[in-house]
Amino acid sequence: MSTELAIEGRGVVRDRGRFRLGPVDLTLPRGQVMGLVGPNGSGKTTLIKAILGMTALDAGTLSVLGTAPERAKGSVCAVLDAKFLVPGWSVAQAVRAIRPFYPNWDQNYAESLLARFTLDPDAKVKELSHGEGNKLALVLALAPLPELAVLDEPTSGLDPLTREEVMQVIRDYMARRDSSVLFSTHIPADLGGIADQLVVVRAGRVVYSGHMDALTEVFFAVRGTNDDLLPLRDRLIGARSTTTNFEAIVRAVDSGGLPSSVLVEEASIDDVVKALAVPVTEGIAR
Amino acid sequence: MSSHLALRRTHTPAPLAGWSRFVMLDLHSLLPFVKTIVITFAVMILLGVTTAPTLQIAQTIVALGVIMAVPLNLFAADEQAGLELLYQILPIRKRTRVVGRYATVLLTTLAAVVVGTGSTLIEAAVTNVPSGGLLVGVGTLIAAALIVQAVQLPLYFALGYQRARLLNFALLAVAALLIILAIKQISPAGVAEIPQAVVLGGSVLVAVTCYALSAWLSYSWYRRREF
């Protein structure tokens, strides 16, 4: 497998009984950011666990930085959407505990991030707010200067200001390093201006995978009255209707010949992700 | 921020082997429990120094309890703080984690034995009780502790803290009972006749054999666990 790829997955399947992920194909070139979007239970975390070598595959192949996920761990760091630090540790103790595992650990960078996030090294992990906990996790994930950073919901539950602070650190990191990032989020707007690739998952399957820039060229947002909805249902994706109106997206190739009563405009990331990722009324979505 | 200076490293330490890095992590995760462990030890030493030798059995049991508390606290921290997740993110293999955890337990046990032996010598000096047979006592205690740990560690690796702890307490009770019965059966004159080198050698042999088998069993079970 090519080492020019940070992640390369082919036919990845993980069967957990009640939930099956895949088959999923995934390609993240080195130096790029991939946004992974999908609702809860769609398979994002399972996919991330597979990439981190935390779970075995039932089928398919997965390569991380040109090798098996378990072998790539020294060059891959992660922020996971779960607690993984001893509550009684101080921030400084957490840093001291993790640091020896990474030969490339940049202590000056770690300290600058702690200062930037105004995290007190003497503060106990259990005393940190949710946002501060996420910030500490991000410091621990970026200070080893990983070739691939896997960030699972790093902005989940954060207020807009803290979210922007975290996003700015990730942007800065990408600017100073030729690293790759897999960024899983519930908030499509987070991906604007940072993600090169977008993967949308729903019910364990990839429903969209492509370049972010192409997203708004491939899809248009459409709005109209419900009178127009039924005749168009085979062309619309993720249609959501109120008592009188609907909104949906449509592939650019399917947008020709729409009635003049239907408003066609440029789709936002939010429009596209919402339409692709969130299940809607049966018979309308496709 | 001045406290950031506390984090600054002025030199690059030599890289540690994987298992020793894991030992360091384990010792870090024990930090919040240090106060409890030290207090228990202090009570044990105080009991020994301020009472007659009649409390030796109780002291032994307390010592065993302290020794068993270390693995208990380590596996408790794994589950309660979500450290299993951390271990899976960090570049350490499951085999290294098992070896590292055994090394931590062994290290803390030996530290406990050193402190316990020191306290016994102090006790002997304060109470004017002869400390003859100390080596035999220490050897027996190490062997007992390691055999207990060799049984309890695979349970923790296989089942995790929550599910293994009841079994662990049952094991502690059985171990305490066996030790009391064994001590009652030992004739002081007979013990004095056993060459101390034999006791020590036997203890080391038993400990190494039990630990090796136990670590192999732990890895076999632990590598199949998914979190």
C-alpha cells in the first residue's frame, strides 16, 4: 500500500452483532484533513477504533501511514470522546504520564498550548470543565507531533467561543506541520475552512466521500412548496417538509428541468451533511 | 505562567523500554492512592512497634492486604478512569502492558517488603524481641504474596476490576486463613533448622515460576478482550 496515504481502507467491515459497519472504502492522503460526519450510532467511533487499531476487522484491509494500524500507533495520536485520564492527576501529572511514550514529544509546544488554553498545570483533571478536559486531551494529542491526529468529536459540547479556540489550534497545527487529521464531528460547520475531504456515514455505510471543495458543486440546495415535492421525490435527497414547504438537496446532474417554483441555490456544508447523514421520511430520502 | 516551569525538561532522558514506560505510567496512576497506602503502612508499623509480638499474625495479614491493594487500585483506576482507553491509544502492545503491570506489582511488593522488614527490625530493637528467623519470615511473606498475586492478576486481566474484585476478596480471605493455619503449624524450632538460603532460594523459585505462568495466562486472556 502506498505510504503517500495516511489512511487507506478497502472494504472495511466490523460486525458487532446488532450493528455492522461497512463495507467502507476510505482514503486520506498525507497532509490533508478528513472530516467524518454522521449521526450518533452511524459508525464513526467504530471506524475510528479500527483506524487506531483498537478493534479487529471482520473483513477488508486497513492501512495507516503505510502499515497496520497497531504498528502505526507511535505516529498516531487521538482525542476520543470519552474520559481516559486519572481524575486525581493534575494537568502537569497527566503530561508527565503521557510524555515518555512519544519520542517526538515537543514539551515547549505542550507548554505553549497549555498557556494558550489557560490550563493551570496544578489543576486536577477532575476539576476541569468539559471544555477544559477537551483542551487537555488536544494538548496531549498534538504535543507528540503525530503524523496522523484522530480527533473524535473534539468540539462536542463546547460553547461557540471555546469551540473556535479549539478549531484555531487545530488549524495552526495543520499550518505548521505536514500532518494528516481525521476529524469526526456532529457539527458540519466546524469543517469549513479546515477539511479537505468529507466522508459522511449513515447506518454503518459511507453515503458520501469526496473533496470538500467539490461538495457545493456536486449538490445544490432546493426549496419549494409541498405541491412540488411528490413529483420530484426521486431526484431529491434528504427532503424535509413542514406543512407547506420543503427543503432538500439535489445532485447537480439532476438539477436540470426543475420547475421554476422550486428555488435552487448554492448548498452549504450544513445543508448537504444534514440531507445525507440524517434519515428522513421513508420514500422521500434516497 | 510560572507553574509551567514545573513541566520544563532541561535534558532529554534516555528512552525507556516499553514495559518500563508502562511501569512509570502505572506508578503515576497510583499517585492519587499513595496517601491511603502510606497511612495503611504507617498503621501497620505503629501496631508492630507498640504491641507485643502477639500481633505478628495480624501484621502479616495487614502487610498482605497492603500488597494486594496495589493491584486492586491499579485495575480499579483502569476501569474508573477509563485508562484502558488510554492504553489502547498509546503505542504499547498488550503484551508490554501485561509485563509492565506485573513489573509494577512486583516492584511495589518488594518496596512493601523492604519497608516491612525495616519496621520489623525497628520493632525488634524497641521491644528487645530477638529478630532471629526474620529472613525465613520475609521469604515466606514474599512467596505468599507472589502466589496470591499470581492467582489474582490473571483474574483482573481476564475480567476487569468490577467483575474480579469479589473473587479477589474471597481469595484474600482464603489466603489469610491458610497463612494463619500455616503459622500455627510451624514449629519455631523446626523453622530455625531450615537453612535460610534454602528458604530464600525456594521462595524465589516459587515466585518466578508462579509469576511466569501467571503472566502467560494473563496475556492469553487479556489479548482476547475488546474494550
